[in-house]
Amino acid sequence: MRRSSRDLLVEILRILHSAGFALYEVDSDYCLQIVAKKGDTKLLIKTTINVDNEKKETTEDLSSLAITFSASPLIIGSRAQRGKIEDGTLYERFNVHVVNLNTFREAVLHCRFPVAFSRRGGLYFKIDGATLKRLRMERGMSLGEFAAKIGVSRKAVYEYENSQMGATLNTVLRMEEVLNAGVTMDIDIFKWSYKKELPDKSPAGAVAKQLHYKLKKIGCKAIGFSYAPIDVHAKNIGVSFLTDEENLDYDTLDRKVENATKIGKLLGVNPVLITGSFGGGNLDIISIPIDEIRKAETLKDLERILNIDLTGHCTN
């Protein structure tokens, strides 16, 4: 029987709960659905049946959030255009790790990670470069001699030994036959780093755009979001902002605040609401009018307005 999106989400929550993660399920249509934390591991998870439905813009916001909170983003799905998401294999969607439910379950509950990853051209295996080099040298083979035995270039062996390139299954089998030992290693799906420059995006709302512009002008590294529970994050001062936009009714703003504050509590960040059309006085969050932020000409001004100590975080 085909699994529904809700079934997938519920099972992921159950797995995380069984493993002792603190959880928050995001209840709005953002770039993520689950925030999970256990010890130093912080996960930002999006679930989907068809991974190809995840757009570049939302996935970039997921990556930006992960960098913001020193977390690992993860998309969990069942299939893609090229076929189903296979067990024990790591995929990518716009630089974010993608796995299926079984692979996720094995990683979370049993610390069993994939050894293969999918790229254009097929499946590849992660090589334990240090082990490969040690085994080759113990057997007295030069780079060139070993390359000739396994049918690849000398440069390819060098890259394998420096963990710069994955190997096909046939190459792995030839390596292990020649060396009479295993040379692959697991891929920790929870270890992630962004491989490109983060896009310098402006947030979606009018108030958020004003805030983003002002923060950058006075020296903050401001990251804008369009599909996230927060609208702007000033990374080098560690403050997240959400904004009250003119088109938001009270109930929508209330849900937005609830998502931001509960995620912030889980990840150790206190968000600030920047208000435009609505005062925000009845909401359980620090709120500051955008007019006050506009008055800031220096980081000292911002420190006073936010009532926080920015010493050592930013330079003007």
C-alpha cells in the first residue's frame, strides 16, 4: 500500500521520539516540518513523497536555516523522477541530503549509515582514504602500480586516498580484491556542510525587507528567508527576527510567533518580532516597531533597541 505524506511524517516523528530526540512539528507550510534535537545533534527535516517536488527556493531556505542554527538539513522521501529512493543510499536535492524512511530509521535507531551515494552517472561509494593508502603502502605498491591493477588513473587513486572522490561498485570490488580488505566507509547522513556560497536573498515581506536592509547597512550579516518560520537572522549577533506584515491577520501572526518561539526554545534562540501594522502586544514574544529599528545608525543603537549585549559579536 502506498504511504501518504502524513503517514511518512508520523512515522518519522515516532522514530525520533523513540531515539530520545526533543521534537517540534512545524504546523505551517514552510521549508521544514520537523525540528529535532538530541545532545549536539540538531536536525531540520522536510518530508515528501516525491523529492523532485522540493523547489530550489525552499531548499535554499532549509540550507540557510541549517547554517543559521548549526543544524543538519534532511529531506526524507520515497521516490524521485529517476525512480524510488533506495535503501542504504544517500541522495541530494540542491545540496541537501536525501534518504528514504528505512535509511533514516537505520541511522537514527541503530547508527547504521549508507555506504553508497547517488550522483549523475550512477551509484558511488565513499572510500576510506587513510585505510586505502595504508593498505597500498603495506603491500609495496606505488600509486601507478595500484592504479594499473584496478584499471583507473594514478590521479584517481590519489583522489580516493584523499577522500576527494567516490568510486563505482566495480572499482571498489577490484580494490578489495587486490588488497584483500575493505576500503569503503559509512556516510553519516547527519554530518552536512554547504558546498556553495549562500545566496544573498532578501526576505519576502515589506517589513522584513526594511529590517534586512537596515541590519546589513549597520554591519550585521543578515540572512533573509521567504519560506521559513523566521524572516531574517543576523548570524554574527545570533538574533532571529520575524515580522508582522500588513497582510497578516492576528491568527496567522499568532501561529507564526508560536512556530518561531517553540523552534527558538528548542534550538536555544530567542526570536524578536518586528511589528508593522500590528502592535504585537498580546503575543508572547519581545516585539519592537520597525520604526525603532529604522532609527539605528550603529550597532550600539541596535544593542540599545534590542536590549542585548552585542560586544564581541559584530564590528561596525
